Amino acid sequence: TQKSGEPYLSHPLEVANILAGLQMDIDTIATALLHDALEDNPMTKAEMQREIGPVITELVDGVTKIGKLKYRSKEELQAENFRKMMLAMSRDIRVILVKLADRLHNMRTLDGHRLEKRRSISAETLEVFAPLANRLGITALKTELEDLCFKYLNPDEYEEIEGFLASTQADRIAYTERVTEALKEHLSRNDIEADVSGRAKHSYSI
């Protein structure tokens, strides 16, 4: 079981679900389901290759190796260098994607840890994993990771901003729609073909 008391299987299923939402390929989703298999089970790499095949085994092995990297702090090891090391260790970018999804689900279930652990994991996530998601252009992961880190590192400020956003949501949506429509109309009048969309800034960004 997890620290939260949930069945352990819930974690790999949720990691796989995150990657399915990103429309990843079958091998990546299978890797998500098995990403802790070499580390947390008495299965060897050779056994996995025989039973599951070389592609998924190599991806799982890559996730396992990255998981063994120890990030200490911004002072001891620059976050940028750590991100570069992770990318260099991964011969297949799908390994990084599985690791990002793994970290996102860990952040979603962080309440089961003691306060110091929540803060240290959040600091590491904000310095390493959120910028990595940003560099890979996965805005949805970056945004959620940042907001979850904000929640645990600055809980009072997080609650204040979340409360404000909730109380002004209808007005903000209406305003964004008005501006979007006005821009579309202006562009159309000037024979400019364009897609216009708008969104609210998320809590950490604010």
C-alpha cells in the first residue's frame, strides 16, 4: 500500500493515465505501468526482457536509473546542471516524460508525507521538474507542478490567491471571452487569418 493507505497499484495506474492524457504511445504507457518494477520487485532486467520485450525494459531501466540520481539543493548542485544530467542520461525522451508524470502524481499525493518531506520534494520539483516540463513544452504538467509546489512551499499565499481566483472566476471568464471576440473581429476586418484564445494565469504565475 501507499503511505496514504491506497493500493500501491493506484500509483502506476495514475502515472499511465497522465501519459494517456498526453496521447503518448503504447510503449510509454506500458512503461508507466511498470516504471517501478525493477526497483520495487525481485524481477531482474533479463527476466523483464524475456517477458515484456527489450523496448519497454530499456525505458523502465532508464526511469530507474534517473530515479537513483540524488538532487541535494540549489546551492550544492545547480538545478540547470541537474536537468542537463537527467536529459543526458536518457537516450529516449520518453524516459523523461514518464519521470515527469511520476513526479506529478507524487505531488498530487504529497499530503501523506511529513511537513519537512513535503517541502523538500516541492523545492526539488520547482527547481528541476517544472522547468524540465517547460523546456519540453508540456505546459499542462508545468502549470500543475508549479501550483502544487506553491501550495506546499507558501500555503498562506496559495490559499489567498486561490480564494481570490475562485471569487472572481465568472468575471474573468467573461472578460477573457470579450477580449478574445474583439480581437477576432478586428483581425477579420483586416483580412488576417488567426486563431485567438485566452486563459487565466495560474496561482504560481500570479
